[in-house]
Amino acid sequence: MKRITLYIIVLGLFFFGCIHKNKSIDNKLVIFCASSLTDVMSDLVEEYENEFQTDVNFNLASSGTLARQIEHGAEPAIFISANKKWLDYLNQKKLTIPGSEITIAGNSMVLIAPENSPLDSFIFTNGINLAELFEGRLSIGDPNHVPAGSYAIQLLENLGLEKNMASRFLPAKNVRSALMVVELGEAEAGIVYKTDALKSKRVKIITEFPDSLYEPVHYYMTIIEGQKNEKSLSLYNYILSDEVKQVWKKYGFSR
């Protein structure tokens, strides 16, 4: 009899633990987010968590890496991409909620160099040959996976410099890594988002590229298929709200 009673108690504790664990998981929202939004989204989410008493977890990486993870079974509530390519990729595979795709912010591309670089800042004109400004490596995001890298290749192609400078490219796994390479002095220059460059004290902006040289840098948000519910919609609407506009501006994003 004692053995049966003990068995029932243990079994009850097991099921209680499972239920408690599931409730804990259910109370969390997961966002897959382009790494260039790390700081602004961290601020937004912290405010959201405090206001709505809901835990939010991040997966921060290049948009291409995140999209592939979703393709292979990952199920975040929300996906935020640094370009439309990877949003469209998931749309085509019917992995997003139709009609939930929306532009949430904008950015721009800049040329950076280490803070102690002899390169001086200048206003960009088409007569300036970037290939002749410096002799070393150029840090960019890997254009096959990183939107910032794709934008960098676009602007270099439009300047007629892509083939000339290809051997000097130092591709990085995401735009944050591309910035870090320049911070560490492992590349003489880099092309990254303006917002990332502004927050670093170890690099300086040499020039800002005209947006006519590349597709507009927009960030796109969508809800993932099967994840549309009260919690995901609450966070989705919060990110879009006027309440958080100043947070976006604080980090240099257009809205």
C-alpha cells in the first residue's frame, strides 16, 4: 500500500512538473530578429515585458540564417528581417501569416574605418574612387546571407567597383561581426549600417552613401504561420505603436 501511495505521489509530481513547464513555455514569446536591431529591440522588449508581464526571448542573427532556421522547423512568434528577400522567401514557403508583413523602420549604409585611421571624413560624390582611398581589406557582411552585405555589393556594383575590389572583401557572418572586424583593426575599412557605426566608439564614419546606390534599407516584420494569437499580436502591435517611436529614433533608425 505504501509503495502504491508513493508511486501516485511521484507520478503526480511528474505531471505537475510537466504542466508547470508547459505554462512557463506558453508564457514566453520568441522573436527571430536581424542582428542589426539588437539594441533597439532589446530596449523595446524590456519595456514591453515590464508593461505586459510577459517574457520575450531573442534569436539574433543574419536574416538569411534566421529564415533558414524557420524553414527547418523553428517556430518563433515574430520574424524581423533586414531586407525583403528573406521575408519573401518564407512567404513563398507559406511559413508566414498572409497580410502580417509590414515595414517597421529604415536605415542607411556608411563607410567606416578604425577610430585611429588616417582616413578623413568626406561627403560622398560619384567622382570619388573608393578602391583608391585605402589599400587594405574591406569588411562586409556575407552577401549570401547578410542583407547588409547585399546592400554593400549593390552600391559597389553601381559604382563599377565590385569586381575591382572583390579580392579585398572580408565577409562576416552578420553586420555586427563586420563592424567588429573594423573595430579590431583587422580590416582597413568596412561598409555597415549607419546605426551600428553610430553606437561604436572604436570606429568613425568616413562617408554616408547616397541611397540611390542601393535598394532602400527597410526592416520587415511578420507573424509566423501557426503563431498568431493574443500574445504575438500584442507584441506585434506594440512594436508598431507610436509609443515606441522615440526608441527607434534614439538608435538612429527612420520610422
